[in-house]
Amino acid sequence: MKRVVIACGSGIATSTIMDDGVRTFLDTTGIKYTTIQCNILELGNYVEGADVIISSTKLSTDYGVPTIIGTAYITGIGEEELNEKLLEVLSK
Amino acid sequence: MEILLGIFGFISDLGSTVMVPVMITIVGLVLGLDFFKALKSGMTVGIGLIGINLVMNLVWTYMTPVAQALVEVFNLPLSYVDMGWSYVAAVAFSTTVGTFVIPFCLLINIVMLVIKATKTVDIDIWNYWHCAFTGSVVYATTKNYAIAFMAAGLHFVATLIMGDRFAKMVQEEMDLPGISLPHGSAAPSLVIGWLANKFLDLFFKGGDKKEEKDTGGIAANPFVRFITDPMMIGLILGTVLSLIVKNSIAVSLQTGMAMAALMFLLPRMVKVLMEGLLPLSTAAKKTMAKKFSGQEFFIGMDSAVCLGHPTALSTSLVLIPLTLVIAMILPGNVVLPLGDLASTAYYTAMTTIPSRGKFGRTLFGACIVQALACYAGTYFADATTTVAVAQGLAEEGAKVSSLSATWMDIIVHFIASQGWLGFGIMAALVVALVLWHRGWVTKQPKVTDAE
């Protein structure tokens, strides 16, 4: 089971769109996963055991977990590249 | 017109938990969703509203008595509880004006793109709630749909223009090419941050070069992270305020736990509502992306894309206690900060940009933004409560407001409350803004021409 942590400013709005993007893509790959949404300040409480962080913004702290900027799920621009990157990280 | 008003009247008499699902379903169909998807969307939004209502019980059971006691015992007039932006967004979207704001603003955006009056394709559908809020409070004041939609429209046009004008600064400081922030709270806060910096430039010449850029030291501190967790803010504030008004320790701890639950649960309920709006947002995004793509457009996004800046994070933590101090010493303020204490980073991120990441300047700007937010919360306290009660999202006698309204909402609402005269002024302002900004847009270099 892969653990995907999705972070935005509130853990409510932007991360819900990114969560939808992640789910839509991962469902096509057959990878088993769970996602959790949180705000960026809370990330420290959720990164334990996480396989990847999808963030709405560049993070200033390194949590030792691969981190991907997920804004392409919001704009729709570069969504395929983002999917590939996510797949690459999760296949390791 | 009469028939249309009749239909509006019938639907809004159904109460928000029925009306909103019906309206969202209609809007979903208009945006091209199939019937089942549209209906599911509408119902999810309605379920979110019911969830919010359940959680809101905590406020009038525990927090309203404390707020009232603060007034009586200490003569602190903070009788309106700040419920945070997510609650106000839900209230705004639950009104008749609010539900139609999404297609209305999309239409305005398309028209402005076509006549070259903006470069921003605003796909950030959820934050149309700021316009929904303006429209809803204007309707509560004027009882006139035409004036309410004109107010929402003026708000949206002004936000798009601010998004365009500050796009370059945002892109450079936050390293986000092609982005603009046509966000109801972000854009007006950027203006304040920019003015605050101009003001500081008068005293500190050369942009105080000595000041180092912040590296996010405070945000990395585990203890600071612990006490600024929304549920901890709720526990501490609830307990302390209850003790201050001389409640017993047992009652105070109960109040603290109830407020912790509120801070934790309310955003989750709003998330349900947001999930319901997601298919609408996706459909709108597809339509917009098909029509307007290419490099000469900015993608309008939520200010959440800027929150990772280290200065924004550390100043947001310092701003939490400062906001409480500001609320207490600000003459005339009636809002007790609570919900939006969890969203201070949205404000500091915006003052970080014109301050170019300098800690002191960012914090100074953010304090001014918060003071204005207190006054906006005060100005809209009655209107917010009236709308929330009418939508069944607050009980009779509860007093709710937020720190999410801005100086821009005040200006628009003030003009709109002048009735038809206000309508005329707003229409003139829209035309003037569009013409003025169109001059700017047409002067911008086109990337596609250069290639």
C-alpha cells in the first residue's frame, strides 16, 4: 500500500483537486494506495511512512520523502509529465 | 422578469439544504455534466451544508456564551465569533446569488478574455466564493438580484485586474511562471502589502539591505508547530477565554475541547462541499482550457501555491497571537478571532511578495491586513449573521462573522447599498476599469509573436 500525502494551504480546497488528479491517475495503474490531505504546516505530522508528498507549493523543509509539485493537476498543463513523475516515484 | 423572480423565490423558500442541491444540479447541467453526475454534485454540496450545520451547534452551545460574557465582564465588545473563511464560503455558496455566481463569473471571464480586458484565465472556481459573498451580503441589504449580481460582477472584474497587475511580481518572487492570483482575499492583500512597503520605503531608504531573508527557522520548530495546529489553537483559546470569564475548570476544559472539535471538524465538512463542486470545477477548467490556452494567458490560481515560501510560513505563526492582540486593541472591532487564525499564512504569503521575502516588512504588512480584516469582519458582522441564519447555517441568536472579508468587499458593498444609484456607479466602474485595464493588456508583449 502506497501512502500519498497531499498538502495545500488549508488541506481543504486546492488539495482536493490534486487528490482527485492523483486518484484518477493511480486508479488506471493498478497501484494500491491511500491518500491523505493536510495543510503545509501540518506536513510534519503526516509524513511518517509516506511514499510521496504532493504539494501545492515549493516546500522549504526537507522531510526526507520525495516531493512533487502538484499544480499541474489544477491547471491541466503538464498533467501527463506529472503523472509519469508520480509513477516513477511510486514504482521504486 | 416577474416569472424569473417567482422561480427564484420558490426555490429559495425550499431552504438551503434543498435549494442548493437543485441549483448546483442545474449549474452542473449547464456546464455539460450528465444528469447523474450533476445530481450527485448537488447532493454532495447539500450534504456538506448539513454537516456544517451539525458542527456549528458547538459554537452556539459553547462559544457564544463565552463571547457574550467577555462583553459583560470585561467590556470587550468581541461578541461575533470568527468562523473562518471555509464557513463563510459555504454560507456564500448556499444563497441563490451564490450558486449562480460560478457560471456568472465564468461568463464574465470569457467576455473579458475575448475583448482583451484581462490576461487571466481564472480556473480557481472555488474562490469565486468571494464574489458569492459580496453578492449575498448585497442581496441581504438591498433585496435586489440585479444589484447583487452587479456587485458580484464588479468584485470579479476588479479581482481579475488586480491579478493581472501583480502577476509579474508574484511570478518573480514565488518562481511560478504563467501564474496570476485573481483571488478575492489574496489580490486585495497584495495591494495592502505593496502600499505598506511603499510607506516603509519613506523611512528605510534603499530597501533596508541589511535585513536578511528569513529561512523558515520558526516554522521548523516542533513546539511552535504543535501549538499552532488548528485543534491546539481551539483547545487553548476555548479554555483560556472560558477561564477568563470565570467559568469553572470543568466547563472551561469542555469549551476548549468543543473549540478543538470545531477547528478540526468544520474544515472537514467544508471539504465535503468542495468535493461536490469538484466536477463543476473540472468541467469549467476543460471548457476554459479548450478556448484559451497558449502562453499569452496567465492561469489564475489560489494563493495556496505561494504558502511554501519560508518567510510566509514563519510570519504566519507569529501573526496568530498578534491577530488576537490586534483584535483586542483595535477600537470598534467586534470580531473574536478563531477560525481564520488557522489561515494566517494566506495573508502573510501575500505580504511576503511585495516585501520580497523580508521578515519585518512582511509582518508589518500582514498586521495591517489583519487590522483591516477585523474591520471588514465588523462591517459585515450583521450581514454575515443575517445570511447565515437565513440559510439555516447559524441558529437565531448566534453571532458569526469572519476575518476573510477585505477592504474591497466593504467598498463594493457600500456602493451597492445606495440602491439603483449604486447600480449605476458600479456599472460605470466596471466600464472604466475594463477600458483602463484594456489599455494595459494590449501593451503587453505577446510571447507568441516574438517566437
